[in-house]
Amino acid sequence: PPADGEPPPGDVPGGEGEGEPPAAGRSVPPEAQARINSVARTGPTDNRALVDGVAALEALGVPRDQAAAQVYAGFPIEGYSRWVDDWLFPRYTGTMFRYHLGLDMFAAFGTPVRAPVDGVAQISQSALGGMSVRVVEGDGTGWYLAHLSGYAEGLVSGQTVTRGQIVGFVGDSGNAAGGSPHVHLGYYPRGGAAAPPKPLMDAMVDEGTARVPELLAVARAGPGGPAAVVVTDLTRRLAGGATAGRGLAPGGPARTDLLWATAANPPGGALQVAGAGAEAAAETVDWNARAAAEGSRAETWAAATVRADTYLSPLTPSAMTRFITERRAAAAPTPGAAPPPPPG
């Protein structure tokens, strides 16, 4: 079978990532089958949460381009997509067996395909991969996007692209013709051998999904600028324990309630968050221990004052001694007198 480091060949139609079943003249070599069977596979994944997050932001008035950039970040397909763990599944060039060195991500024909990273775009076209774009990072890492239906307008080889920039559209070009539209994603760290892309895509979905509640809170708060960022930072810290369903302090509001209050009413919600945070801080202090420590320090200071008087009195001039005595008498409270009013 071809080595993993060979140029990405694309894939062939047949099953959503399950590989083309062996036909006449085609077979899987026993050693290859053993390698395929040795892969610890994860379950099917889709990006429905990202699509829904973008839609929710749009409903709050966030422009689509901005919403997509915030939610998708480096995720390469700007629309609903699904995939399975098809790493090393059987593929064939004619009757010659080869491994599937990538991830087939299925989506509607014409769905925008985005650059996963900042890099240099390299456009190519072949019988296997069809219309494809490879985005190469500075360290040589390559992201190969194959079977496109077209390129982004004005895109040329050698052009610098940024993460999230549309570089093409989902299709079935090359030897995927006639099959379900999809993108073959190949990942080549530092320009070396292919590595499984699915863990990276699954992680991007998880990260984007985790960003959505914060983005929605900011969108609901409106154009608050720095104030919205402050509220968002507070809600982010609250969210760390939101699954517990408990308040920050005993008997206080639940974390999830505070999150919603902050999103719906930034000024009032922020006060609730700040108050809950103060309660939580107060609950962590052992006030009896603090009082005992303060009393001990006061006793130590009084004892030190007595020792200082004992040792220094013989050396202190009489005029200075009278001055110190008068100051202490003026500062001492009068027996039975009311305490002085608090400042202000």
C-alpha cells in the first residue's frame, strides 16, 4: 500500500466514509486489514451545534460573517457537516488498494469551505482530488481540502489567506464524481506524514460550542464595549461550575440563573454576579480565627509598648516624657463616655 507520506490522493465514492467495498479484482491485504482493525475509533460527529450557534447570533442582529468567524473559528465547513472516523479505511485506484489518509466531511453541494489556519493557499486539480486547495502554515503543516466544486473568487496559488477565509465550495470533483458531496480533509503536520484529522475537527466543534453561550451573552448585552467584556469575564468564571446547579454561596441564586440574568440585564445582572462573588469570598473566611489573631496581635503590641517604656524611660529627656504622657492621656477614652461617631 502507498506510504502515508505520499501526496494526498483524495478518495473515491462509496459509503459516507466507510470506504469502497471490495469488488472484482479488489481486496484488502491481510497486513493492511490488521492495521485498519487496530485503530481505536471514535463515534460519528457533526457540527450542528456550530450551525445553531451562528443562527442564534444572527437572530440577535449579529452580521452573519461576524457570527461565523466567532463560532466556527478554524472549522473548515461553513454549514452543516457530518463525518465518521474513516482514517485508513480501504480505498482503491483501479484495483490497487490504498489507505484513506484523511477525513471525509459530508455537506451540501456548494457549502463554503474555509481556511482552517493562516497560511499560503496552493491550488491544484487532478483526476483523484479534483479541484483542491492546500493551505500551508509557516512550519510546513499542510491542510488539504479536496473534491471542491469551485474556488473562491480571485483566489490564486501563492496567495496568503487567513483563518476562516473562504477558499472554495463543497463538491464532488475528481474521483468523487457521482457520490455524496463532501470535502476530503488531509492533515500533514510540518509537511510530513498524514495524521488523523478527526480529533482536530471534533475539538474544533467542542471549542466552538463552548464559545456560543458567551457570544450570545455579549450579543444580548448590545454594543456595551468594555462593559460587556467585563460581564462576559464574570460569566465565564461562573460557568466553570454551572453544571453543579448551585449558587456561589449557600442559599444564593444558582450559577445558571446568574448567567441568564447577566445576559438579559447587564447592569442588574452584573450586580447580582458581583454580590454573589462577594458572598462566596466571605464564606471562605474564618472570622473567629481572624478575630483571635487580631486580639493576639493587640496583646503583643501592648506588651512590646510596656517593654519599650521600661527600657527607654531612663534615657528619655523629661520634656519628651511629659509630651508622650500628655498625648497618651488625650488619646485614652473617658470612662463612661460615648464612643466617637464614625467618620463621615
